[in-house]
Amino acid sequence: MRRRCLGPLLAVSVTATLAPALATSTATAAPAATPSTAPSSAAKGALDRYAKQKPQWKRCEADSPAEFECATIKVPLDYRVPGGKRIDLAISRIKSTAPDKRHGVLFSNPGGPGGQGLYMPLGMQDRLPESAQQKYDLIGFDPRGVGKSSPVSCDLEPEEENPLRPYKEETFDKDVAWARGVANKCEEKAGDTLPHITTRNTARDMDLLRAILGEKKISYVGYSYGTYLGAVYTQLFPGRADRFVLDSAVDPARAWRGMIQWWAEGAEPAFDRWTEWAAERSEKYGLGDTAKEVDRTLWDLVAQADEKPIEVEGQPTTGDDIRSGMRQAVFTPEYATEAVVELKKAAAGEPASTKKLAPFAGSERTRTGTARAAADAAEAPSDNMTASFWAVVCGDNSAAWSRDPESYRQDAIEDKGRYPLYGDFASSIKPCAFWEKSVEPATKVNNTAGSLVVQNEWDPQTPLPSGQALHADLKGSKMVTVLGGEGHGVYPNGNACTDGTVTDYLLTGNLPAKDVTCEATAGSNAEARKNQKRDALPGSPLPERAPDRF
């Protein structure tokens, strides 16, 4: 059943060193090779055959809108051997509402890694102005290995899917065993497939889909992880990138261990802002008259919960649960303040608002449950979102991950001191420590393709410096910064400044003459707060929101 949610969309060439290019110079968008990577005649022939596929479009579901069509195409598992194993790529589209005004195709990605994008055209249809819907066929797809696109699995049990574990000396050996166990299960279950579930290959899939659709270029809106996917596409296919909107951006140089560590680093300024905000309203909330007193209130609750867990919704909430919940909550000070007020009540054994305690209420149960519900809805393995997440996070750039477990111990101890709210969660051991080496190097993003980077000042998943770093790497980009903007995912949010700038770019292809600074409005931040509490992607029946995804 179609769901028409109204919040921001979330939660990332074939000219590469080891693969031939898919170029287009004719209406049929036939494959061609760059001189430096010319494939054999057999490989060239295999790529030709892929590009000549004719999607068999049909209504996606019996109860979906008639204009929402789906199909399945084949793509190479390994672009270095295009005549080898093939996998499915599930694609969707909603055609332009005014063919005489049509400019081209608008691809989109919701984030992840592991986010299902097949239903993205419905969300875009809900949110884009009619003028933009006239300009584009809206194209969605589940990235390779995800959802309905030959979904991968590691046969993980629910308790194995918790990716972020706080450092404790007494549990570290168990955490190392967990990380090694996940990597081993993934290797045993899908060792021949997972090395090819990478951002570079997903970008190649996008370009193959472009060729199949007969388009010379694509336009694109990517959120969170989708900004990295979009940036990699511009690097591998700079001449085929038309109008690219990269919303809530990943710093390519920090993919992926460094991006996870951004969650801890970015939370500290947000925490300080929150303590000042709550102190200024001490008469209303009673958390402390100064920022230092508010700080002490929170850490006293953490200490109390470490000694004896606080009951929230009938479940024990530990100090680690509080730290984890506050990591994202503090980016919206009112939300965090109301949560801590209710947590104080619960800690004192008084009745507390279940709704306002949401940041601390079963975050891990919710994360695993919603991911598995998403997989069920897509008829994918129950651990598909987690398996595809690790495939990308570990496989994109294995060089970013130490192979020495003791180095993670030291980093977690040091970062808990530097970033007490979340440093040890972000820096402790992950399955990537035991993952196979990447089949090709990570993409260095450094090009002049035009694009528009859009970023809230207070974003819990991709903090402002991350967006600024992507903007610096994309020499032809311009950036829209929303001062005071809260939440992950900006466009569209009802702010005339941001929405107007992005929509104008999509309609005209003209980037702003210089970077744009917008001021957040009460309405746009209210939209962000509403989105923070939502558990489904706009336009999608699939609940996929989680505080530990991009």
C-alpha cells in the first residue's frame, strides 16, 4: 500500500582503473571504451548486449498508482569480467507529466548503504513541484545487493546486527569475537558476491541504466550515503552528470571508518549547544541554570543508569543507551531537553511521557526491527540491510580499517575521552577489521563536474564539516548551507531559500553564481523534528530509518 509521507527524504563508470567505460554518443547509447581501459572484443560485446536490454515495464504493484512502473534488468556482478555472472537490478519510473517539456531523467537514492530506492519516485512525486515533474522521468532503483536487486545475506541473527557497541574492557574480547564472526559468516554465505557490492559498481550500474534508457546524461538527487554515490558517479563519469543535488553530504576522504567517527566528533558541538539552550530555559525545564549544571544533570543520569538501569517502556535503559540516544537527539535541542526531563522523572520512579522518551526507548530493538521489516516488505533476507551495509562500508575502502584489534581498543579509549557522548561507540571494533581486501582502490573524488551540495548546520549523521569537505572536492560545485538548520535531509522542507535554490537548479541547470547561505525557519526545523521521529522513507512502504545509517 502506498504511503504518502511528507518529510524530507533520506537517512551514497564504467571508466575506472579496472573496468571499461559505458559511453553514449548515439541514440542507442551503445557501450564504448576509453583508450586506457579498452576491453577485449568479447568484453566489449558483453557490454553491448547489456546496453541493448529493453526493460519490460509494468505496474509495480496492484494497488500502486498506474503511472508507477517497475522492471528488472541484468548487470554484471564484476565489471572487470562483464561476460561472467549476472545479477538483477530492480528499477522503477514515473514518466514526465509533460513530455513536450521533458529534459531527461532524474535518478535518486535515499541513503544507506543498504537503503532501498525502488520507491523513491513516489516520494519525489509527492515532494517535487509540478514544474520539476514535467521536466523529468523519475527513476528509482534498489542498489545492487539490496531489496529486490539480487539481495545479499550473511545469515545473521538479530543479536548480531547491532553495529555500534560501546567499549568496555570486560566485553571487548566478546566484541572482537562478534566482529570476526560477522565477517566470517558473510564470507561463508556470500564470499563470491559481497566483494562486488560496492559504491563504484553501483555507480557503474547507474551508468548502464542510463545507457539502457537511451540517455546521454542523468540528473540526480542523492541523500546522505547517496551523496557519496553521486560524487563517485561524477568522478567516474564526469561527462554524463547533468544536474546533481547532493543533500546531507559524506566526506569522500573519510569513507567509511572516518564517517562513522564523525557521528562522535559532530555530536560534541551539538551537545554544548544543547546544554546552553536548556540552561537558558531552566525556569521551564529545570535541568540547570548554567550549561555546566545541565551537563552534570545528564551525566548524573548516565551514572545512575550504569549502576541500575532506568526503566523505559518496561525495558531497562543503561547509561550507554542514554549516551547513544542523546547522540542524535542533541542536534534538536528542544527534542533532547524534553527527553531528558522525562528521563529524570523515570529515574525518580515517577510517571513519564513515553512519546518524549523515544530517544532512549529500545533504539537497538527498533533499529533491527525496522531493518528486518524493510527486508520483509521487499521479500529480501531479513538481514539484507545489515549485510549490504557492511559490504559497502568494509568493501569500498578496506585500507581505512586496521587489521589489529588492539588498535580499535586504543582508539575507543582515547575517543571516549575526547568525545564522551559517543566516541567509543564510533571507534571500537567493527567487522571490517576482518573483511577481505577491496577488489579495487577507493575512489578519490576530485573533479569539476557541476553539482549542488545542500547541508543543514546541525545534522546528526553528516555534520556540516562533512558537507564542506565534499564541496571542496567537487571543484565545480556550489553549496547551500542552512544556518540553524536541524536534521538530516534538507530538500524539500518548506524553506523558500533552500527549496527555491535547489528547484531552480533542477529546472534550469544553472548553479548559483556563488555559495548560498539560508536561515532555517521555524517551519523547516519543525519539518526536521517531524522527520526525526518518522520511521519510513517518504513515498515508501518500507520503514528504514535508523540512527546508525547514512
